[in-house]
Amino acid sequence: MRSQGTRTGSTFAPGSVAVLVSLLFLGLLPWLGPPTLVSGLVAQDVRDGMPTPQADAAPLPPAEVVALLEDADTRERGTVELARLAGTLPADLATPWIQLLALSRSVPGEWVGPSARAVLNSHEGAEAEALEEIRGLLARVEADAQADPGDVPPADAEVSAPSVAPLLALAAALADPVDPRTGAEIRERIVRDWPDAREFPEAALRLARHLLADPERAPGGLTLLEELLVRRPSHPVAPEARRLRQEAIGRGVTPGDAPGPNSPDLDE
């Protein structure tokens, strides 16, 4: 099993839930660095309705947090413990847990337990198994949606946060250690099919970064950055998108075809 790791000086002051989550993720953003910067931004999905944990309590071990999330009766507490756990993990382990934190507050409850189990398996070194688990869950969700289209809205539906997008974002995070190409393909689905989701800006930024690393696909990455900046100019990922755009232009990259959203420009 890989070490959980700890971070000294990581404590939470008592107070409102908004203060708790703000402190957690403001601390994570500079620590994780640009590649995982945007994962901390999912805190906006989990502020509301979360009880305030004890400020001096130590985080539970990952397996215990997952056990809480798997049980509907303890899931709310599990979400609180998940937020605390995510703040103590080193950068290479934190991203899937942070994605799980967003997912736990924005998808049907029956998706949370399997998602948490997949993240735990990845955390413990079984990355390939974790990826298969989350892809299996995604396949079941999409099969159910086809049987009952009301469960998951179509890509052109006027909804602010399609419930499948957090699951796709988590699947991409779990895919990255196993096969970055698969992670990019999953993010392409978010960009193409769920442009109104909260997960869109992060997916677009990370997909653009992946494309820019390939000289043949770099023009598509630049175009995707430009679309992101047009659609979400004031989103917290925008400064990093502008930096990458200027860097690409400085290398002589010109815009080209990219996976594009299927809906008109969005307001913040």
C-alpha cells in the first residue's frame, strides 16, 4: 500500500462550512501546482449543506472514510471526513479524492459508494482495477439512462450540472496514472457533451495541456484554450489557460481543430 502521507500545519478553524472548505482548498491550490490546480476548484460543488467537523480531530484513514461513504446512513459524515482527508494527502494522491469530494455531493447516492471504492483501490496502488471499476459504473449508469432517458439529460438539455459529468471527471482522474490517453479521451467527452457542467473548465484545461504536448495536436489544444477563455473568461482556471495559450503562441503554435462543445457560449 502506498503511504497516505501527512501535511504539517493542516488544521481547520471552527466556523461555517464555507470557511472550512475555503481554507481546505485555498491551501491545496498552491500546493498541488498547475497540473492539478483545477481539481481543488471543485470545492464550489460541496460547500452547501455539509456539517462542520471538529477542528482538532485527526482525519480518518482512507478505508474508514470509504466505509462511511458506502453506507447511506453515514454518507453525510463520510463527506465531511473526505474533505478532511483530502487536505492531508500529498499531491500525487490528492486529485482523485478531491474529485470524489465533488462527486459525493452532486450525484445519486448509489453512485458514491462504488466511486469511493474505486478511489481507494487507486490510492492503494491498484490503479488499473480502479479504472475498470469506475468505467464499469459509468457503463451501468449510461445503460440505465438509455433504458430511462429521464435519468441522465441529453447533451443539449438546458441543465446547469449534468449528473454524469462528475463521474466522467473522476474516471479521467483515475485513468491518468494508468493511461493518460484514456484520461484525455474521457475529458474530451466532457468538453464535447457536457459544456454546461462545472467540470467543463477543468476538463478543457487539462485536455488542452495534453494536446499541446503533441506537436501534431497542439493546434487543437490552442483552439480549445481559446474556446475556454471565450466561454468562461472569469473562471478560476482562466489565468492558467491564458498562460498556456501565450506559451503555445510563443512556440509558434497556430489554432486548429479541437474537440468543441455542442452548445452556444456560456455565461459564468
